[in-house]
Amino acid sequence: MKKQYGFYVDLDRCLKCCGCQVACKMEHNLPPLPGSPAGTQGLKWRRVVEILSGSYPDFKKLFVSLSCMHCAKPACAAVCPTGAISKRVEDGIVVVDSNKCIGCHYCFFACPFGAPQYGDDGLMQKCNYCLERLEKGLEPACSNTCPAQALHTGTMEELAQLAAKKAGTRLAASTQPSILISK
């Protein structure tokens, strides 16, 4: 593999504005559920998750922007019976071929991060790292939109250098997710 693209999330900077989530939904025309504000309901290829740690009165509330982790060893691809999920050799991005997907949900149960989602057609869909933007030399919509610069995209080498300034670490899991987090 030539390089591996991924994400770096600086938890101290996240404002929970959900700009990344809304930008993703708009970029990919992911409709909200009827009657809900734009970007808040329905399919979410990227979502802002609240994490509580510690106990009262010394607890912390953190917000993490999550999507497909474009894992080095994607569990979703390993269980896909039709080969609809693959990892691109040139950049490590995990992609879905909707023409091959049969909607069996095996990938949903295999993914430890809840990335696979299913549209009205019953087929799996997820973050594709904004490949259409990447091919034009643009960064993914989620990181391009973040007003607090809490979400960064790039190669894992670039992101590791950025995260090292704040003692960021790569999320550990058997799938080797391509995400670094600092707090």
C-alpha cells in the first residue's frame, strides 16, 4: 500500500457544533428523517458522539467526530460474501460497490465502530472519505468545515506528526483503525 489516509480528532477543540456531520450529509445528499432539522437524523456517515468519563463530581464530557475508520484490517470486508467492500491499494480507503452489495448486514455486525448504514434500498453505505473531492485535490467535507480545527484528514504519517504535538495516540483495535485522538 502506498499510503493510508485517516483522521485525527483533537477532543479539546471539538465544540460539538456538528458542522462535520451536516457537511457530510450535504455533500452526499443524505436526507434527514421527515420533520427533523437538516443534518440531525436519518443516515449519518459521520456523527458526533458524546463520551462521559470519570464519576461525579470529577467527570469529563468529550465529543468525538466518528465515521468509517478506513481500517488497515477492515472486518467488514473480511465478512462480505460478495466482495462488495474493498480497500483501495493506493490510499487505504475502504469503499463499497453498491452493485455487488446484497444487504445481508454481515458488515454491520462485524464492524466494531457501527460505520455500515443502510438506506431505503437496503444496501450498505458509509463514509467514502469524500473520494470525489479527494480526486479534485480537495479535503473531505467534514474536516474542511470544522470551525475549531478539531478534525483533520491526511495520511497517517502526516496525522501522527500533528497528533504528536498533543500526545495523540492511534485508536487501538484488532482492525487497526486509521484514526488518531488527543485530549
